[in-house]
Amino acid sequence: MRHIQTIKTRSLCESAKNGGCGECQTSCQSACKTSCGIANQQCESKQQKKQ
Amino acid sequence: MIHQYKLGGYNIVLDVCSGSVHTVDDLAYDMIALYEQHTKEEVLRQITEKYGSQPEITAEDIAGCYDDITALKEQGKLFSPDTFEPIAGTLKQKTAGVVKALCLHIAHTCNLNCSYCFASQGKYHGDRAVMSFEVGKQALDFLVANSGTRHNLEVDFFGGEPLMNFQVVKDLVAYARSIEQESGKHFRFTLTTNGLLIDDDVIDFANRECSNVVLSLDGRKEIHDRYRVDYAGNGSWEKIVPKFQKLVEARGGKNYYMRGTFTHANPDFLEDIKVMLDLGFNELSMEPVVAAEGDPAALTEDDLPIVTEQYEKLAALMIQRRKEGKPFTFYHYMIDLTGGPCIYKRISGCGSGTEYMAVTPWGDLYPCHQFVGEEKFRLGDIWKGVNNTSVQDDFMACNVYAREECRTCWARLYCSGGCAANAYHATGSVRGVYEYGCKLFRKRMECAIMAEIDRQFSKSE
């Protein structure tokens, strides 16, 4: 595509099928303690890591 | 739903529900903005009118761009519908009854007297106290017993100042390690400290046992010492900086965060980030203060444009330093577009009150550290478990679709509905919306995604 570049991302729709193992870090447990989001968390699913 | 913005020389288009990210030229940027609202003929007419006189743009080119947008839509990478709401409750129910993280309030006391402290100088509006080993041990047993099939369990030593009760911290870690094998669990410990009591023993312990340490430093000496003072009113900057430098140097690459708070006194917090960098720290976090409206430390509406500009300049500084071979990380700009959270996490949020709880020195359970001292939020205790199920149900019902304002927000699957404590303090309800925080969050996400795009493009050059 000459006008559009698509960045490689994780498909959220696909993750609905096999997500939710719950092993990832609790958001507020790391640095913020006051203003958390979840976008900066790492997926820790073994299944995801194999992909 | 899509979100379009221009930043750092990039035209960026986010497809909210698929998580897709695109960079586009001006023609495609304008065409995507028109695409859903107009017929094909009208879109092509408007784009031709604006770009048709440019020699390198042909009619075929414009039509081809339209077809590319249509193809991305058909692939589910643009204008994808939100199909998650009907399953949001089911996804969050996956965590029902499972606790995987505790914030242990190891000391409700502090050797600093910071007036901006959300924990009221470590006392959480109550009495000074330290956690006994017996209470801490029971908390760890409670965590193991309620963690279901979760393997990784997180325990943060928090306060007040946890190093004022350091022996109990060490004893609890030793106990936890002793039960890891039999319980089939792995503990990850973190420590949040103001640094005053750091010595070689603490450094050795933290670097051996803690997956992360959070070190409180506000940046410039005059900014730090404005609030972070001892009970005699003396600033702490000169005492703690050499200790932090020694700890970080000895850490050998293990994670840490130099965590600052910015307030109305320093909305220009990038200057504080630069001081942290000059001191040799490169894993940084800088958080907006949590303060009641009217508190002199609280950020104001006038601060907002300054703060948002600082976030943009911070992203530019990150890019510049990476290209100079002097990279640093900023907690809120760490985004992994391929290895980030699944939709379950994005809908469920931080897990406060369900997966994550705070434990007071007396063994009481609260939804998170920010609710400690708010008696009506007390969930139960570590001996009998949760008995205030109505409050826990409120937190269980907190997902990204629980707040009307979030439904139309492009950032909802990056923020997951935000912080329940911030919402409560701003609106009186854990399902309210702290709009000021939302504005900051959206700006941070725009910056984080732009910086990540730049990193990827730089790598492929």
C-alpha cells in the first residue's frame, strides 16, 4: 500500500479466543501505584509466547 | 471506532477494537477521516479536490487508496466493531475468587513527612503501626490458598516506609521461599522505598530477592525537597541520591523504577526527568500527584496544557536519546504492540478488590492500597477472607464497559477504565470517571504509540 503502513500488532479479537490466563503482572504492583493503565503490561501467557 | 492524530512527524490511525496501528500519509489520513461518513463518490471528489493538483497524485492512485482502506476494513483492521461488550462480564469472571497479588502494608509509619502523601505520611488516616511476622505470614498463606491455578504471585512491600520494618520483610521473604516448592508457586517481590534506610544489607537483599524496586525521587533537588522532608523539615535529596545510585549500580540490570511525583509545583516535570538521567538513572516513572481539589499540591486546569506538552517533549527526548545510544525507559511509554495484554486484561483492568488487595498491619483486607483507611471499603481479613461481598461485587463489576464515558473513548482498551481509587476520590463512586486523569492518560498513550512506531521504523532502516 503506497499511502498506508500497518504496524505489526497483537490481534485483540484473536486474543479473545485464548486470553485470560491471568499470569500477567497486576498493573499497579509495579511502578505507578496511583495512575495505572494496562497498555504497558507484558503478556505472560506461555501460549502467546510460543506464537 | 478509530482514533487519528498527528505527532512527531507521523500521521497515526488506531483501530480501537482490533488493536491495529497504521501510519499513513496526508492523503490517506484525510480519506480515512471521510470514509465512514460519506459515499465513495463523495470521498473521491473531496480528496481529488484537495490533492488532485499534485503532480504525483493520479486518479488511479486516489481510487487505489480507497480500495486499500476498504481492504483493511474487510480484514478487521479498520473500523472494526466492538464485539467485546457482551463477553466483558464473562471475561472478568475468569478471575472470580482468585487472588494473585497483595500489597503488604508492612509499616504504617514513615521517616519522611511529605505533605502531598496520599497515605497521610504513612498512617493512612489511622494509627502508626508495623506488621508483625505472624500477620505477614498469614497474609502469604492467604494468598497461596486463594490463588487457584496462578503460578506467579506478586507481593509488594509498601508503606509508609517498609524499611522501617525491614527484619519482618526479610523474614517474610524467607518464609515465602520456603513454601514455593511445596505450593507450586513462584513469588515475585517488589519493594517501594523512600531510600533513607538503604544500606549494604538492603542493597544485597533487594538485588537478590526483589524482581523490582521502586525508588522515590522527584527529580530536581529543590522540587524533591519541597515536599519530601523529614519531621524536622530537612530535605532528603542529598541523603538518598547516593544510596539510590549505589543500589542501582549493584542491581546488575535487574528492574527498578526511579519513581517521581509531579505536582502543581512542577508541571514542567521533564526538567526532573532530565535530572534523573543526569544522575545515571534510566528506568523512570513520573506520576501526577493524587491530591484533593484545593490542595496546594493538586494539579490545576492551568497546568494541563503544560503537562501535556511535557509528555510530548518527553517522547521526543526518548527518541533522541535512543538514537544517540543513550536510551531510557519511561513506565507509561512502555508499550509492546505485539506482546502486550490480551483482551481479557484490557477489559478487566488492574484487578483491585478481586485479584489484587492490600493488607494492613492488622491483617485487614482492602481493595487496594489507595482505599486503606476508608472503613466502608474494608473487604474482610486474612484469617476469614472476604466477607464484605457487596463491595467486592462493585469491584468485580468494574470493567471497561461499566462507565458510560468509556464507551466512546478511543483509549478504553489501553486504560481499561482507569483507576477505581482516582474515580472514587474524584466522583464519590468507583465507577465514576476522573476526567483530568483521562486527559493525561490519552496524551500518554498517543506519545507511547508514536515513540514505539518510531522505534520500529528506526530498527528497520
